[in-house]
Amino acid sequence: MAIKVYEQSEAETLTPEISIIMPIYNAESYLCDTLNSIQQQSFENFEAILVDDGSTDDTSRIARCFAERDHRFVYIKKTNSGAALSRNLAISLIRGKYSLFLDSDDLFDSKLLEILYQTALRSDADVCICCADLFSSVPGDLGKRFAPGARMPQGVYDASSLSACFYQRVTTVPWDKLIRTSVFRENGILFQNIRYSNDNYFVLMSLAHANRIAYIDDVLVHYRVGLGSSLRDTMYKDPLCDLVMLDALRAGYFALNLPCVPSRSSLEEFCLDVAFKNLFTLLLQNREAALRFYQKLIDEFSSTWYIDVKKYSVLHSTKSRFKAWCFSHVSFEGFAWAVNAPALGAVRSIGISEWKKLVARLLVAALKYRRK
């Protein structure tokens, strides 16, 4: 991997309290606005590590310009290898007590760092989480909350208070979280080198190792949407990424040696939810890719990987037990038949009425296309 680091001068190396890590790739259309919103932060003692993942447009020039004019910005040029390896490279360079992993196409409130930092100090939290909203050039998107279902009441939580619903109450994105650097460094937590979902393991394992998590209701990140297709729109090109992520997450969970860890039921219900949604998403994208995913999942579901889930012994919610039952009783043809209903729409955004229709079709599928 070819890497070139543009160093800061010795006079400009005051140890920062916060390290911002930002992978950048062909982001010329919005990078300047993004970096301006970082440069204008009310909290000034930070470093911003910009890792250029082999951009072929004007991204490099824009990023280098910020690094040359503001000593807090560090520019790194590397050959293209993906956002995960870009973040992992930056992790080795972090100097701040706290870290924040941001995206190159979003915008940030001028008090993002100040509020997160002060909250972390006041609450002695290892992780501080804020809210985000959506914005784009498309009318109607501005102001909608990001992932409203994962919101928690504002407050400070320890591991025991979140245990039962841990994986259902937090988002898996890194850019709304200020994380104490020692949490992931001392535990060897890195981003996974997979095509999509490469940040889920890092975020969830960092949260699992946090002694205290502070949640604030302030909207401090503006998440850009409407840029065209996302990696999840082409999941079929590498359909097993989420299974790789879930496998690593489960292995990491069972290796946790902490006084209090998230509940097993919360973990298994999260895994089932991801697997269930991914299967239907892939069925809508590419049948061959969906079959690969299904076969790999069933192999693991039928082994000790999911033995307790298959018996429903660790599942608390009725919906999760139904999903586990479906994987045990419905064949691939049955899932394909169930999703082939115009009224269902996308499973990732399915509502209550659509869910009821899907349940009805899956019950029929279990009779018509039962697993042998």
C-alpha cells in the first residue's frame, strides 16, 4: 500500500483532545463544505486526519489545501483499498484522547465537538452519542431524524442499564459517536475489511467495552442523502458481508471478559434481524446472490452457531422467535415466493401492515415450500 503523509511542523503539534478520522474518496462535489464545517468548530483543540483512498478527481487538491493552511488538518495519500483500511491506518496515527469517525459528505453543527467533549467529561463517559438529521438537494428530506427507532432518552447509561436491549437501542454508524480512544486501542478493535457493513463490528464492540455511554438529544450531525446508489443497493455483488460481520461480532461477544455485557438475547435478536432483512433485500436484487446468502446462513443456523436460537431459548420477542422459526421451516423457494408481493415494498423499511402481510405469506410458504 503506497502511503504519503504530509507532516505538521513541530511548532504546530500541540497534543489534541479530539482526533477526527475521515476517509475521503472522489468527494470533490461536497468535501470543501464538509471540511469547512469542521474547521469552524467552536472547540478548536482537535486534529483532523484526512485519508485519501486514491481519489482520481479534485479531492486530493482540496484536502491538501486545508492541510497546508490549517495545522490541525493532516493529509494522507494511499492507494485505493476501501474506507475500512483507511480508518484503520488513521487509528495508528491518532493522538487525541477521544476520537470521532466522520464521513466526507456530511455537515456538522459548529458545536459538535464542544458539546460531545463537554458531555463526555461531565459524565465520565467512554462514548457520547448525539442525534442526526437528514439533508439533501431533494425537497422534503431536510430535517427528518436519522434512525429514530434507535433513540434513547437523554442521559448517561452504564452497561447494566442497557444490557437487555443493547443492540436494539444503538445505531451501528460511527459518525454520531465520540469514543474514548483507549476503548478501541486497548482492546484491538478495528474496522472490518469488507465491502459494506465494515463499521458495524467496530462500533458495536467499542460500545460493548464502554463502561458508561452518554446520549444527548441535540442534532449535531447532518447526514447527506440523495447522492445516488449506496453500497447496500448493490449488496448482491458481495452478499456475504453481513454474515462475516455477524460471525466476528458473535466471536467478539463471547470473548468479552467484563463484569457486565449486553444480554445474549439482545445479540441474537440483532443477528436474526440483520439476516432476515438481508435475505429479502437480496431477493429483490439478485436471486443467485440471495441463494448464496441463504445457503451460508442455513449452514450456520443449523450448526452450533445458532443452536440456541433455533430452539428459541434465548429469544424474548415474538417477532424474533417467528424469524427463527421461518429459517427452520421455510425453504429458499418459500422465501422467494413470500417476497414476491407488490404490496410488501422494501423489507428494510417495512411498516406494520406490510409486516402482517409478510407474516401471512411466510406461514403459507411454510406449508407450500417447507424445508426438507
